[in-house]
Amino acid sequence: MLINELAKRTGLSVHTIRFYERYGFVKGTRNEAARNNYFHYDEEAVQRLELVADAKSVGFTLQEIAELLDAWYGNTYTKSQKRQIMLGKILVLDARIKELRDMKRQLQKCMEEL
Amino acid sequence: MLINELAKRTGLSVHTIRFYERYGFVKGTRNEAARNNYFHYDEEAVQRLELVADAKSVGFTLQEIAELLDAWYGNTYTKSQKRQIMLGKILVLDARIKELRDMKRQLQKCMEEL
DNA sequence: GTCAACCATAGACTATACTCTACTGTTGAC
DNA sequence: GTCAACAGTAGAGTATAGTCTATGGTTGAC
């Protein structure tokens, strides 16, 4: 698919996808035979961008997401390193969940005392 | 206390506190008798800034924090409006907790499949 | 009385994450 | 063959949340 379809599939804007391309979140392939220089994207591109969206919504920075994508799909890390990275992210999430729960408790207490 | 002590008590920098002052997160009082124009802060200022830090760590924007502080300490809203605001924030937190748990589950699944 | 440490205001600078504009080339329906 | 819709690159602009610099006045220990 071309970038426009990828945008529709992921709900991201074409601009944002191009921006993410600079981070290496997705990269299309060019058809040598064609005389245009359009990039083509596959299903993995959709999945990668969905992961980006999910990771962003839980507060990971684009830097962290780059690392996560590499651990998830890439081959720069060994299996053991990948597990380490994933585990690290899980611990961050646990800490964040705790903060959210604490804040919720504070809000509930404040409401009761009103 | 003066701003320097407030910074030490809250762990925020003096710069950040001054920046937050523009948002109305804290405001000091001036001593008319004194010939300086130093601002003095009370214990509520410490509490307010601690709430700001907590709210920030769970992902609220400064705009949202301004509203929360008003609902918490201010008198621009009625009790019923305050409860509405608090409840709104709690629902946001619930949604965010769910996202975090989903992401955690995804990461765990990915780790197992490695 | 002087010097470091503090106070205030105003405004410039930075990082992150987009978002948009300008410009140019390609494709496909009519 | 032309025109809207889409493709690409480069770079400017925006929003949020700080962070720092410049400048000048104040305080208190010595």
C-alpha cells in the first residue's frame, strides 16, 4: 500500500507517518521497475504504527519507542537483550500504574471530604 | 517561607516554581511593612505544588492541573461542579490504567513468544 | 561596608512531538 | 491532454513544558 492508505489504516496523518519515518518507525520499499519513487508499505508497517500509537498513549517517548520497536521486530539485540528491554518497560508500566492508582485514591478522598 | 525554601521543600527548581506561578499554581503574599518585594509562601503552597507534581506524573497537562487545583482548593466552582471535575479526572485515570495494563499484557505476550 | 547568597522581572533558549507550507513530480479518470 | 488527487523532499512553524540569562535590588554574616 502507499502512504495514504497506511495513514487511513492507522489513523495517523501522512505528515505524522513521514515524521515517524525519520525515527525509523516504518520504512517503505521502492519499486525499481516503476519510474516513480513512491514507497510501498506492508502489513508489518501497520502493526508497527499501531504499536507506536499504543506505546505513545502509555507515555513512552519516541526514543523509547524506537528501542521497543527494535526489541520487538528488529535484530540488533539478542533474545536475552530483548527480554531485558521488555522487562524494563514492564517495570516502568508497573510504576506508572501505581502512580495512577495513588492519584485516583487521592481524588476519591478529596471528593468524599467535599 | 521564601521561594528558595519552597523549592527545597517541593524538590522543584526556583525557575519551575516561577513558571508555575504564571499558571496560578501558587502565589505568594507580600509583606507591606517590608521595603523589599519578596513573596512569602505558606504550607498550602507546598501542598499545591506536591499535587502538581503528582498530577503531572500521571500525565495531566498544566491546563488540566490548573482546573484540578481550582476544584481542590479554589472557590470558583460549586461543590457539585467540583465533584464533577474530580469524577471526570478519575474516569480519565481509569482509562489510562486500562491502557497501561493492555500494554503490559502485550509486552508479556511478546516476551513469552521470543 | 562589602561580598556571597538571595530576591524580582523580563525575555531568550531548549527539547519533544508534531503540523504545515512550498515546491515539484506522477497517476489516472474524463 | 488536462486536472484533481496523490507522491516526494526540504524546511518553517506551533504547542507544551520547562530552563537559563541578564539585570538590578536586598539581606545578613564578617
